[in-house]
Amino acid sequence: MDLKSYKTELQKKELKTINELHSHLVTYIAVNLGLFLLNMMTSSGYPWFLFVVGGWGIGVASHWGERLVAFKNLQDINDNPNITDTELENLIIYHKSRKNFMLHIISNASVAIYLLMINLLTSSGFMWSFIPIIGMAVGVASHWGQFSRHQNRERISTNIYTRKMEEKINPQLESALKLKESIIEVIDGIRYKFKNFASDLLPKIDNYVDTIELLTKKEEDLNNSLEEVNEQDLLNEKSDMIAKQEKSESKILIQEYDKLIKDIDKHLATIEKIKEQKEILGIKITTSINSLKHLKLELISLSSNTTLEDSSILDDFTEKSLELAQYYKDLLESYDDLYRK
């Protein structure tokens, strides 16, 4: 599985867990509130509704654990957009191991709390609940040992996060990545209201920022190309050739000097085209980052609405994303043509 496919899968899982947890919580609160009122009206001296609250709460805790795991897994991918295939394979293994361990802790903790509550409500004189709780604690400790050994063996944290700290990120790309993170946070706040809108927008944001990253890399390529040649040296060389050509009386030498001067002119013209491309590319990157800023403001404004009255946000951003992708495609073609000449 490649990085993009795994990221898309994690985004779908996160959105699914958010929706499921939200629906579960609404039902849980509504039903248990009704049971509480019924308990108070019929037999207020004995809080029997807590048995339902606690038992059902184990399921809610499990759903919350799934949501937490999905969030942490997606955060790992967002924090490390340039991991290698080998690191991705290790990360996927680590995610599965971490999920099992976290859900084990959450389920055991919620069951332990439930047993303790039953113990206190039914027979507080004898704390029998400690017996199964201690047994579960031993199981969790054993699982922790296995999880720690697995984590050390895969060396996920060292391989990925150390390399991430050592990488030098382009300032404009860093700005785009930070905007992407803040936009995702805003989307997280409106997902439960606009499910389809959020799920449609997230992949487009990923593609948009991916294209910005490609453009910044191409800008670095152009910078490197310009650094490899010294324009002033070429101008000086051209002046020398012209001076020698004017002094020469040999037709053959004059012709050779003329060819060399034309070659230098072509080289200088190519440099000017690269400079122009670099400037246009810089403008495109800046405009793209500004589009992300504008999108963030529109989403913040949308978060205060209860209905999605204006669907143009998604349409406009889709259009900008397609335009940027087409520009990158055209840039590659012109870039290749330029160096073929």
C-alpha cells in the first residue's frame, strides 16, 4: 500500500468513527437521561439506572477508543508526509499494534470501573471487584511488555521522527502544511453537521497541498539550475569572442566565433526563460497558499451555520485545485521542452 492510499483509508476511518461516536453518544445520553428520570420517579432510593449507564458506557468507551486511534494514526501520517515505503510498512504494523493495545487498556479500564461501581452499589463491605481488576491489570501489563518490545523492534519513532527533525522544509511548503493542519481542525468541528461536504473536501485539500509541494520542489530545481551557471561569465565570454572575431582575418575563425557567440546567446536566452518560469512559479505558489488561507476563513465562517446554504466553497476550491494541477502539468511539459532545446 502506498502513502496516499493509506492516508485516504485513514481519513475515511476517522470520519466514520466520528459519525458513529456522535450518533452513539446522542442515543446514550438521551436513553440514560430518560432512565434517570424514570428511576427518580419510581424508586429514587436506589439508583438502578447506573447499571445501564455503566454497562452501556463500556460500549461508548470502546467507540471513543476507535475514534482516538483513528485520529492518532492520521496525525502520524500528516506529520510525516515524506516517509519511505519501508517506514510506511513499519508504521502500518505499529498502528495495528498500538490500536490493539489502546483498545485493550480502554476496555479493561471501563470494565474495571463498572465492576467497582456494582461492588459499591451491592456489597460495599467486601471489595470482591478488586480480584478481577487485579487480573485485568496483569493482562494489561503483559500486553504493555509485548507492545514495548514490538515498538522497539520496529523503531518507528526513531526512524521517522528523527529524520523529520533533520529535514529542511521549504518555508512556503511549511506554511502550506500548517494551513492544511489548521483547515483539518476546522473541518473536524463541522463534520458532524456537514458529513458529505467534509468527506468531499478533505481529499481535494490533500491533492492541493501535494501539488504545492511538487511546485516548491520544481522551484528548487530551477534555483539549482540557475546556480549551476554564471550568467556574468557567459556575458564576459561573449564579449571576448566578439572582440577576437573583430580582430581575426581568418574566415574560418570568424565563422567558428560566430557559432560560439550564437550558442552563448541561446544559453543566455534559456537562462532568461528559467528566470521567468521561476518568477511565475513563485507567484503561483504564493497565490495557492493565499487560496488556502481564504478557504480556512470560509470554513470558519461556515462553522457558525446550521445548514450548508452556500455550496460554492467546494466548487470554487475544486476549480482552483484543477487549475493548479493543470499548471503543474503544463510546467513539466515546458520544462522538458526547454531542456531539449
